[in-house]
Amino acid sequence: MAIKFKKINWGKFSGLPFASILKGFAKSSTDGASETVDAGEHFSKQHSGNIENNPYLQSRALWLDIYGNAEDRYKKSRKLNFRLLILVGLCILGIIYIGSQSKYIPYVVQVQNGQVIYTGAASSSNFDTMKPALAKFFIQDFVKSGRSVSVDGYIEKNNQKKAYALTAGAATTELNTFFKERDPYSVVKKRTVSVNVNYVNQLPNQAFQVGWTEISRDSQSGQMLYQKQFVGEFDFKWDVPSQSEFILQNNPFGFYVTNISWTGVK
């Protein structure tokens, strides 16, 4: 009994992915098999004069032909399984890496005098040039969202969420303390507060100075009660955007206020 192996023409599969890896696996397997055939044939040739009339030698030759070099083939199969395990592990790591990437692509829409003059995806090539303008926009949005008090509960809730979406670190704690000391839902029973930003000045070391006017009106009549000037200094940073859908809607570029210091102007 003899085992024959047909040689595979790997040229047909050269364009397929991992063809070289599969070729290596197949070569390892066929090498082991050819060694088995060689062991059986070598034994038959060595005892060619006596094997025809000796049942023991015939059984020995058949055994070597079928099971010869079993330990060697077992080692090669272990190597093959180990390589396949590495390949599967790499595939799993690749899937995890792809799954961890953000699926959201922020777009920038630039408006001037009510007209859209630019729109496009925010890429690293143009993002750095837009950072100063974006930072001014978000710091104004933060002040308006955090300081305004609306009679509409839905708007007020969204304003608070928007303000929190633009904070990180100590600023989140400071904003939380501010909302506890000046609870918007208690304030709105008597008055509303609207915010008009007067100026935004860029300071060194990633900080802004912002001046604004707060206009208080009676919640029932809408009559203006008073105006008050405020000034604040805000530290900020650029960081990786959050994966939260709501935060991405309000803060898609990763702008975060990290420290808050605001006070009234007499």
C-alpha cells in the first residue's frame, strides 16, 4: 500500500489573500506525509528479498506505510494549529480595533452673513486652522447654555445637558455646584434669564476671557426686571470626542472647558 500526493499549482491562487500563508501550511503537511511514504518505501526496499514470504515484514511495511512517523506528523499538526490560532487571534484583534473606532464623522458648516460659504468633513488638514474660531463658538455656547434660564422646561433641560457636554474635570464639578446654588427650576418661578455675549478674548495658555450681559424678565408678564454685567475666565482643552451620541451632537470636536471662574461686574 502506498500513499500518493498530488502537487498543488499555487500559481492559480497567487491573487488570493493569505495565499502565501496557506502555501506554507500545505508545504508543512505534505512534507510530513512525504516523510511517511519515504519511511515505508525505505523499509520495503531494505527487506525486498524477504518481505514477500514474511507476514511480519509485510505487516511492518504496511504499518510504516500507514502510521509511520506519527509523532513527527503530530508535531507538525500542532505547529499548523498554532499558526491557525495566531491567525484567528489577529483577526479577532482586528475586529475589536475596527469596532472601537468612532463611526461618527463631524462636518463643518461655515456661515457668513446668513450664507453658507463652506461645508465639508472636518479632517486633520483643515481642523487646526479652524480651532480658534470653533473654540470661540463653543465658549459662547457654553456661557449661554449654562447661565440662561428658560421658562420652557424642555429647553432648560437641553441647555443644562449642552453645558455639561462642554465640560471636563474641575469644570464639571464647578458647573454642578452652580446649578445647585442657583437652581434654574426655582429661579424660573419668578424670572427668566437671557444672555448676550459682549466680547470673547483669547488669553495665553488655552484660556478665554468672556464678558456678557444677563437680562432678567418677569416669568409671568415678560417685563424686564434688570440687567447685569458678568465677566468670566475659562480654561479649555482639545481632546478626543466622546462616544456618547448626545455629547457628540453638542460637542463633536472634543472642545472641553476645564476650569470656570465667573463673577458679576459692579
